[in-house]
Amino acid sequence: GSYTAKLYAAGPRRMAQKVGEEGVEVALAATGGTDEEMLSESADLLYHLVLLLKSRGLSLAQVTAELAARHRGR
């Protein structure tokens, strides 16, 4: 009955929708919010992104590995 369980049960489309919503909230906080709002919205974005990644069998570690590979120039 947790929020996470309900969102996961709703499927990837709903999770992706939440990622989009939270991304907009991060952008708004970045341009007119406080540091605390920016941190809070960023945490929400990361939470929803990690859940979406998990639904696809992916991880945040894989995302950071991709960033590292880009930094090395592959």
C-alpha cells in the first residue's frame, strides 16, 4: 500500500510522467526557488528516476557509468 508500490504497479508510463513533472519542478525551483526547494525537488526527481530505471531493469550505477564513459571520451 505504499506510494512506491502503487507507482510501480501503475507502470512505466506513470513513472515517466512523474519524472517529467518533477523535472519541471526542479527547473522552476532552480530559477525562482530557495536552495531548500531545489534540494527537495531534486530528491523527488531522483526518486522517480531511480524507480523508472528499476522498472526497466536498469540502475543509477549504470547511469553514472555512462557519465564516466562520456567523461573519458569512451
